Amino acid sequence: MKKITLSLTLLTLLILASCSKDRDDELAPLAELEIENFIYNGMQLYYLYKPEIPQLGNTFFESTADLNTYLSGFAGPEDLFYNGLVADVDRFSFLSDDYRDLENSFAGVTKTSGIDYGLALDRNDSNFAFAYVRYVMPNTSASQNGVTRGMLFNTINAERLTTTANGDGTYSLSARSRELLNLDSYTIVLAEFDSNEDLQPTGVSIDLVQEEYTENPVFIAKTLDIDGSKIGYLMYNAYRRNFDSDLNAAFAQFQADGVTDLVLDLRYNGGGSVETAIDLTSMITGQFNGKIITQQQWNPEIQAAFEADDPESLIDRFDNTISDGSAINSLNLSRLFVIGTGSTASASELTIIGLQPYIDVQTVGTTTVGKFQASITLYDSETFRRNDETLNPRHFYAIQPLVYTYANANGVVGPPAGITPDFELREDISNLGTLGEADEPLLSLALDQILGRSYASKNKSGTVFETFGERKNQTATYQRMYIEALPNYVK
């Protein structure tokens, strides 16, 4: 997002919204409310759904004492945030008790054995689950010990993976199973489907070690030469700003290879940086530099301030450089084929929605998540920024509230139920195929459209297993889309 300068309009909002510095002075003896005050002040100013939370109204509390009484009625920061300040419609705002871990997660740094897995219910007993390997990260314990895509396991350290019913017909992995998957080292026992597609142990065990690892989201970038057609294939697993140069290099290779079509595989991409999403749309195209991709809509007060002082700041446009100033390598495509699933969210969906007014975008797979709001990290400082010299040294809490939604250049807002595929095909857990190979089912279906082949024989999946989770939903940034920097304003 471009940095902007707003004048007295937003300054007035800051004063009306919180009087945070005065309250901090008054609350010096009340150290137990220091974090709660920060959370309240940040949400009151920037939260997208502020109008839906009466307590966030600028004049709701008549005095600091009234506000303190409200804040002290919660068991702690988490209780205040989730049960007092987050709207019912909001599935994605969250609180972090350590912003250092959050920042690492945004950069792709996690502790992992190298397995990216999905979770599915046991067909015969929903109290149990199994994991299926979606992909394996290079140079990890999993890759070194022979784990490959499509492997199944339902036992860790001789304990079955178990579930917890959520009461609404959905399931989550049990606390004990999450604990097992987070051990520094553990042993999985592989399983396989029998002739009835019931899971049976194979007796093969694999020892795994979890270590800190930085995952490059540019997982596969290759050019397929099929019947003389040069078709690029990019499996991109997260929008991470620190890997923009790798993404740009992949497009440089596509250029050199003479790619005339592209399959963008976002099947496991839960989103990330808005700025990177803007750059990616520009790499795919290139002929629309300066034109509108998205138009932002913040809460009414912030929106009015932006519209009065700098309406251009609300618009994201196609650009021609990445974050380090390097020129974007563009393909100037007029059509795009995107692979998406129920794990495809936020910045991935922005890429699809943002490009639709300009080129033919066709989607393959299953319906996406339906997450069309952006968030920002707010820190406990006078400006809510990390690099502010007033950053509170007494805690590491940060909040990640939703701050705006958006529409594309045609005014289209993404559907909350997700983007439905033009060509539907579910991943078959019992036959996942090899990622990046032309016969992998979802890629093959996309290639059918590019090459004009019949796909009638491929539009059915095998046995349907109820999936309910994945490795990434245990990370802080799961299905989050975020902007990198807060708008500037005059203090």
C-alpha cells in the first residue's frame, strides 16, 4: 500500500476515537489494563466493523472510569478481544501475544518437519482422523526421510489422530493430536486404503524432526511444452513479500521460454501480502499499468478521512516494479487459468477478482474460501507502528484486525461463499497425482481448456472423504490477507 499523509480529519478521529495518551497517564497504577487499553484503542480507530460494536463508538463511554470498568469486566486481553470487540461476521481478526512469532509467520518462518498435510475424517468413525501429505518442503526432515505427496498416516507415536466435534456439525483436531503434531520429534506410521477404501496401517514408520524453516512460496515454476504450446505452470503457496524477487524471477524464466498461457496453482494458498498480490497481477499482465485493480472500503470514519484528504490512497493499481525497485517481468497474457480449492483464500481471491475486468480468468477445482478483507498489524505505540520509539517494552501483544474490504475495477465484491469454479474437480485423496506433471488431475483439467481437449472423463472424483483442516490452520497467518504499513497521518 502506498504511504499517505492525512491531515486534521484523521487527527481529529484519533482524538475522538480514544484519547489513548490521556488514559495511559491516568491508568499508570492500573498495569493490568495496559494491554486492554491498547487493544481497545487500536480497534476503536481502525476496525472495519466498528459500527457493529456499540462499545467502540467514539462517545459510548462518558469517562475514562467507565471505559476502565468495561475493560476490567473481561478475564484478560483474549477475552476482551474475541468476546467484546470482534463482530459476529468477522472470522479472521485475531490477537497475538507475541508479535515476534507473528512476524516470523508472515515471512514464512515456522517450525516444521517439512510435511504440508490435509486432514480428513475416518469414514467409519468421525472420532478419528487421518492426514494426507499434500506436498513436502525441500531440505527438511520429511524430504530427507522419503516422505512424498499422497502418503497417508493416522498414528503419531503409537497414538491415533482424534477429533473434537464443534457442535455445529464440523470437526477439529483434538488438543492431544495437535500436541503430538507439534512435538520436536515424532514418529508417524503410514497407512493405505484397502479395496473398500478403508484405511489400514502398512507397518512402515518414519521418524521426523521439526526445525525452524523458511518456506519459499514459489514451490514449482516450470514450462510445459505440449504439442508445440508453451504453457507456464506456477504453484504458488503464499503471498510473501520477502520472496517477491523469486516470484519475479519465475516470470523472467516464463518470458525467456516464450510462454503463451499460464496455469496459476493456488490450491493451497491461503493468502498473504496485498502488495505482493498487486505485483503478481502485474506479472501476469503488464499491459494495464496504472489501471485500477481494487478499490478499498474502510470503516466509515477512516473512509471519509481518506476520501477528503487523499482518495487515491484507496485505490490499488497495476504497477511495474516489485518492492526492491526491480522491474516487473510481465507476460502480457489475455487469459489465465487458476487452480483453487477450499484452501484458497484472501490474496489468492484478490488476484482472481482483480484480474477479471481485464482478462479472461477461468478457475479449476472447487469453491474457494470467500475472504475479501485485509488486515494490518497494530502494535502498542502512539502510532500503532512497530518502529515507533514509543513502542511499549512491557509486552509483545499485537492485534491483527480486519481494516478494509474491496471491490474490483467493475465494483464487484467477492462473494462471501467463495468463488465457484468454472470447471469443478475435487482432489482425490486416494489419487493425488504428482504436482507439476501434465497428468496431475487438476492441472490436466486446466490443460484441457487451454488445448481444447475433451475433459468429460475427468470431471468426477473418487471416494469423497470429509476434509476438515490442514497444517496451515495451526499458523497465525492462516487465510489472512494483510497490508504492510499503516497510513501516515500528521500528529
